[in-house]
Amino acid sequence: MGVVGVVGVVARRRGQTVGVELGEAVRRRHMVRSFSGRPVPHEVVDRLVRATLAAPSAGNTRGTAWIVLEGAAQTSRYWMAATTAPWRAGARRWPGLSRAAVVAVSLASPAAYLSRYAEPDKARGGADLGLSESEDAWAVPYWFADAAFGVMTLLLGATAEGLGACFLGNFRAEAEVLSALGVPNGWRLFGAVALGEPAGDDPSSSSLDRAGPAEEDRVHYGRWGSVSGPAAEGSAPPTGRQ
Ligand SMILES: Cc1cc2nc3c(=O)[nH]c(=O)nc-3n(C[C@H](O)[C@H](O)[C@H](O)COP(=O)(O)O)c2cc1C
């Protein structure tokens, strides 16, 4: 076991039982967009989704929720609402994605956070900022932050379990998805996680082909532009690009 412990104590892979260390799960996780169609046992799905409820939550509000769709009859409720017939006819990813055994729809309630930040322990700062009055007062919409922590927990849990998963953003059709799933007014769609056994024939992702920023441009120590840790501070000027 690594120093950070074991994420999924057991991950089943073609009959083998393997332990998955957290660092390995983080490294190994990538979006999977083609699934075999093999069902995932309900107990496994339930365990993975319930594990996300331990994710951090602003003010411990826990104003997020999942709708878990299992099997084609249920997952099609999401796909038919979230996609169009022309998209399905033309998208090279559709066949593989549509075979996902599970689609977990991630929801967030802004009202829950506005209400929580009106409570006595939060009200002082919250009132100053108007956090309980309006979603616009929030510099960062914590309801989506909480949803994202939950999604990441599910992505890592799926990896630890030897499964594949892909986060699907909310670009369009939010109203259609919420209506198709009977979601009460006030809830927002954050996105969805397609989950299942990987088929191993993922279409290449153009997102991965594009050159991104260098790591030094994304990790700064002490101040923007410095790539040195604290040992170098004071003994030498920042070595990062200025
Ligand atoms: C907020 C967000 C929205 C995303 N939306 C989609 C999506 O709608 N469809 C999709 O196939 N991948 C989506 N992705 C996955 C990214 O394309 C992917 O994480 C990125 O290319 C890096 O690849 P990797 O996660 O496999 O390492 C999304 C990721 C994030 C964080």
C-alpha cells in the first residue's frame, strides 16, 4: 500500500483482484468513451455513487444529488433528452458511449447554498456579501464546485474498480434532461457520468492531441512565475519566467 492508502481496496479485472493505490488511480484515470455494454452489478454502482457523498461540500450543505440510470431502458432517458437524432447519426462516439451500462446524472441546488449561507454560523459573512440573496453574489458557484468534487470522486472510484467513466458536460438540453428525469424545479444539471466496462476501442480524443500549457505555467511556488520550492526562497531570486 502506498503512503496515501488504497482507494478501491479491491478492483475486479477479468476475474483478478487487485488493489489500487490512490496515486495510481489518479494517474490511470482517463475519460473512457466506448463501453462493452456489459452490465455493472447494482451493488457496485450503488457503492461507487454513495462514496461520492463523502466528497467535500461547502458549508457541509450537501446540496447536490444524483439520478443513477442503469441499463438501456433507463440510460436512454438521458441520451434521448441530451442529444439529437442528427448528432446520434453523425457522432463517431455515439455507438461506444450509448453502450455505457450506467449514466449518473449530477444535479446541484443553488437554493440549498443560498439557504445554508443564511444560517447563523454563515450569515454574517454571507449577509455582507449578499450570498443568501442572489446566485450572482457568489464569486464561485459552490453548488457546481460541490458537484464537481462528487463527479471526480466517482471518476476515481470507477478507475479503482477497474471500470471506465466519462464526464459529459452540460452544453444544451438542460431543461429537457431535467424534465425527462422528473427533477423538481430549482435543481440545475451539472453534467453526467457515463460508466461501465471499457470496450478498449476508444475513438481518439482531439482534446488530447492539442498542445497545452507547460507544467511550469500551471504550478507556481511562492509567487506567480516561480518554479522553485521554499528551499530556494531567500537564497536565490525566483527562477521562473518573469
Ligand atoms: C468540465 C468538463 C466538461 C467536459 N465535458 C466533456 C464532454 O461533454 N464530453 C466528453 O467526451 N468529454 C468531456 N470532458 C472530458 C475532457 O475532454 C477530458 O477530461 C480532457 O480532454 C482530458 O482527458 P482525460 O480526462 O482523459 O485525461 C469534460 C471535462 C470537464 C472537466
